[in-house]
Amino acid sequence: MEQDANVIHPGWGFLAENSQFAQMVMDAGLLWVGPSPRVISLMGDKIEAKKMAVRANVPTIPGISDVKDVDQVREWMKNEEVSFPIMIKASAGGGGKGMVKVERDEDLSNAISQARSEAKKAFGDEKLLAEKYIERGRHIEVQVVADEHGNVIHLFERECTLQRRNQKIIEEAPSPSINEDLQREICFTAVRLMREIGYTTAGTVEFIFDTSTKRFYFLEVNTRLQVEHGVTELITGLDVVGIMLDVVQGKPFNFFQSDIHPNRWALEVRINAEDPRTFSPSFGTITRLQIPHGPGIRVASGVYEGMDIPPYYDSLFMLLLTAGRDRDTAIRAMDRTLSRNFRVEGVKTLAPLLLSIIRHEAFQRGDFSTRFIENHMDELVSMFKEKDSQDEVLKIAKYVAEISALGPQEWM
């Protein structure tokens, strides 16, 4: 069936950050919804991206580029007086792949080999860098949009600190970690960088925030629509995808930075098909699916009841978002969504873990870091409340017995 389409929006995965694919789309005479292939290529290399950040006067984590061997890393640590832990990272790609934290000198050789192997398999590029690991760091990213007429505007920040295996599972906006002055500084730092590299459409500048020093450092630029862009849309009322489509048609923005006023708090959890105790993939058929609805709830789903979850791709299959007038309201809405209105059977999901996290007092008071799950895993698992179809049947049977002539039974 012929479709008169002349635009390709790559979404947020697979080919979204592939500069070669972007160039092929443009060479075919189609509109590519994203930044230029040049920018995608430049920001896809963490080493080159870091150089651009330095040029734009954006603070970067102390580190060394193009790691070849153990001796090179040891010499850098000695000269710069850097102590363990450090992080070995793949220069290409993202998504937490090709990243290995090193706690001790004796683990350094294996860490480099592991990171190089993961980088080669995931991105086809063995190039590595090493950086100081920020203890109790918090992950803050800034959503930026830019048109082809020189307008670069930030849509404020998102906090993406809650992670497992270096991949985000809970996001919120605004960030509970920073005050208004820091918010202003980090957002305009992101704008300065995006202006320097000639960015267009929508992209995200990621930072790590050191809670002990109150300083932030550049991590990377995601040259695509982020999975968590809906959080920004909920607090600003803007349509980020719509903005991207307008930009590639050459339209200038019809709003200014001074027009952007977030007036709500939003929270997003990622529903992954994984065992919430071990993070092992869980694949199979979804035998039952109950999706929440209601005020302040937004769902982005790619599954349906009876669908098979294959083992071949990323385990993310649904996003649940809630919004409220403040953080407490958004958290309460998410609690109701996960505990009462959401149900998946046939595969395991992270839902029990996500519910435990948002009910944890440290999360509720905004006291957490990228190591939160690692440090609290046993406690979080102990909070799980298992439910299945048999529980529901027993609940109904108990109620019927209580109100019938049989009266309460021993099995109850």
C-alpha cells in the first residue's frame, strides 16, 4: 500500500542515533526528524563530546580519553591524584552498556577487558575512556529544543537518578535535588553547549550532580527523543514530538524561554519484563493485562493481552506516568496506579520493585543517589507484596463464606 510519507521520525531506539541512517534518509530526499548526521556522529563519541563540552566551558568529570591499557590509567590516577572508584566507559553508544565501575587496582585489568568486549559487541567500537566515579551522584538531565533559526530553549530538567545496571527506571521532573539557582545554572549550561554544537530539534544534555560538593559535570548528549520526554510534556504542557516536526519543516518557534513555566510535578516508571529480584529477563505470553486510566495518569504502551514478550530486545514494554500539583501528589498517584490499577500476568515485571522504591521514606524525602537500589535492594525486596489470580479467588471465597450460612472456616 503506497503512502505519500516524506518524513521519518526514528523514535527513541534502534536507529535514532545512527548518523549513517540519518544521512541515508536525507540522501533519499526525505525529512529526517532529528539533529544533523554531523551532530549525531560528534555527540555519539563520548571523547569528542567531552572535547566540545570543554570548548563550551561546560564542567566535565576528571578523566582520560582513549584508554589503551592498565598502565595508562594508573599513570593518570597518580598524576591527577585520583583515587578509586573510577568508571571505565565505552566511548560510543550509551544505555549503560560498556560501563564498568572499578573499586580496586587489582580489578582494573579485568574491567578494561570487560568494557572493551561489551563496547565491541554493542557498538562495534572498542574505544574506551576512564573517569573519576562520583560517589552519591545524582543524574540530572536537561531537555533542550532548538529550531533552524538560532533559537535554543530549555524545557527545564529531569531527575533520572534511580537506576539499575546503569539504566534508568524512575524519572521525575522537576528535580528534588537542586535549588532554583542551581536549576537556572544547569539549564543554561545545557543551552550553551547545544548552541555551541549547532543542535536542532529535541535533545537532552545529561549531567552527574555531586551532592557533597554541589557541583555538576557533563556526561553526554542524547541526540534523540528520550524515553522520558513525557515527563517534561506533563510539567510544561508542550508537545516535544510536535516541536520536532515543526523544526524539520523550517518553522521558527512561536514561544520564548520566558514563556516556559512548569506548573506541575511528574513521575515516570519504566515497566520492564524482568524479575524484580534479580533483573533477569522474563519473556513469554502476557496472559492478563490491566492498564490504569484516570486523571493525572498517562500510559505509553507497546503491548496487549495475549502478546508474546520476546527475549531478543530491550525488556522495556510500557511507561507509566503520573502528575500532580506537587511531588507528594504525583507520588501518591503513582502508588495508586501501581498497587491498585495495574496488573500484568504471564511475565514478571519490575512493578513490585518500583512500588517499594516510591514507598521508601528516603525516596519520599528526596534522599537518594545512583546507588540507591544497590544499597537498599534487600530492604526493597522485603517490601514486595505478591499478588496473583489465586489470591483474588481466595479473597472472594473468604467473603462468600463469611456472609453465607457457613460462617468463618478454619482455612480462612
